[in-house]
Amino acid sequence: MLNQMKLMGVLAGLMKNQDRLQASAQRVRAALSATRVTGEAGGGAARATFTCDMKLVAVELSPSLACGLGDDANRAAAEALITEAVNDGLARAQETAKAAVAAELDELGLTELLAGGALSGLSGLLP
């Protein structure tokens, strides 16, 4: 009962502060768009760089890896490394995005309610 009353108070406060919520959402979007993470594979032989809003911005291959792409076996190995680097980069981007959203929710005073399950529907907003 007390949790529900606390939830109602927080939701009422959020409704009154829609401008603050919109500014918060814009701040998170801008930060995620500007933040870059790089996934690696093969000790850095393949790298994939992402923004934290999940956009691939660059793929880099080391010269030693790239020069062997004429051979089918080497090309298959390079493709596997690229795939691994992309997956690593995406995982890092998702972790960074979750941390940014969690920090913004904490600033808005919603972290405790999410952790307690009172706003479980909002937890789906986390990437």
C-alpha cells in the first residue's frame, strides 16, 4: 500500500514535470549518440566502432589481416573476427547505454522504484 502511494506521488510529480522528462530524454539521446565504443577481436586485428545508440560507424582491419584476404581460409578467419568484433562492440554499446539510462533514472529519483518492481513496465525502456 505504501509503495503504491509512493508510486502515485512519483508519477504525479513526473506528470507535472514533463518538460524535465523531455529534457532528460533528449540529454540521454544526445549522450548516447556522441559516445563511441570499440569492440575488438583477434587482439585488435579487427575492430568495430559503434555509437551507443547502436549505430556502426567504422570497421577496421589490421594491415596484416587485410593483406591475406585473397585466400579463402584467411577470408573466412577475417569474417569470423569481424563478426566477433561487431558483437563485442554492440555488447559494449548496450552496457554503456544501460549505464547512461540508469544514471538519468537515478537523477529523476526513479531507480529505487524500478529496483523494487513498482515501475516494472518502465524497465523495458532500458536498451
